[in-house]
Amino acid sequence: MRVTLLYFDGCPNWHETAELLVSLGEEFGFDLDCRRVETPQDAERLQFRGSPTVLINGQDPFAGDDDPVGLSCRVYRTEGGLAGAPSETQLRELFAASASHGATTRP
């Protein structure tokens, strides 16, 4: 499983997300690749839907068809309400599904 964290420097939530992903990587057996998105052109090329974005095997399991692309902070719907990052529970479910089925499913 390949896990990538896309972020931009102005995002207040990416550090915490990176720490959580490193911890989950130890449990689920993946290394985290962190990639900074620096320009609007990079955001467009990567289909970056805001920071932080977690890609599993190159796919954004949280992306909706209408989500805007660009250098912005991202909002996630979590079991605790709206948040600036996916919850640990959501990520665990995705990694477990990906590990057992070899595919990424939506949370």
C-alpha cells in the first residue's frame, strides 16, 4: 500500500495528520510519502482538493466530484462533525479495507 500526504505550508492541520499517518504506517505496514504542493499549477496537475489530502495507492478516497481543486484548507466530514483532517477511525477503516481487499473504498 502506498500512502501519500499532500499539503501546503499554510495548512494548520497537516503536521498532526502526518504524525497520525506515521503511527498508522507502523501498524499497517506502509511508509508515508509527504509532498508539498507549491503552486496552483501543481494543485491542478495533482487534482489537489485541499490540505491535508491523503492518497492511498494514488487515489483520494475522500474526494467528491464537486470538490474544488486548489491551494486551500480542506474540510472533512467525520464521525465527530466537520474537521480539518480525516479522523483516525476513518483512516483505520480505509487502511484495513485496502490491506484486506487490495482496493480503496470510500469511508
